[in-house]
Amino acid sequence: MTRNEFMAYAEIEIDRILNNNKNRLMDLVCRAWAEGKRNAEIDALTETVKAALEKMEKKEQDGGR
């Protein structure tokens, strides 16, 4: 095998390894983003429910007005 053949082979192998790792890392990033989005949605919903409960409680304390 000549130097050029070896370098071409090495480049192909390096690309294959890096691509595999890139795909795994991108999957991890996608999962993390989805989890963060879900948590943000849950936080927003929780705040809305808390605000509604506070209004209901205040209304009840004010005699239903």
C-alpha cells in the first residue's frame, strides 16, 4: 500500500468514525432539546394553574364576588 492509498483509507475511516459519533451526539442534543421544551411547557402550565387557583381562592375569600 502506498502512502497516498494509506492516507485515503485513513481519511475514510476517520470520517466513518466521526460521522457515527456526530449522529450519536446530535441524537443526544435533540433529546435534550425536546426534554427542555417539555419542561418549559410544564412550567408554563403549572404557572397558569397556580394563577387560576389563586384567583379562585381570592374570589372565595371575598365571598364569591
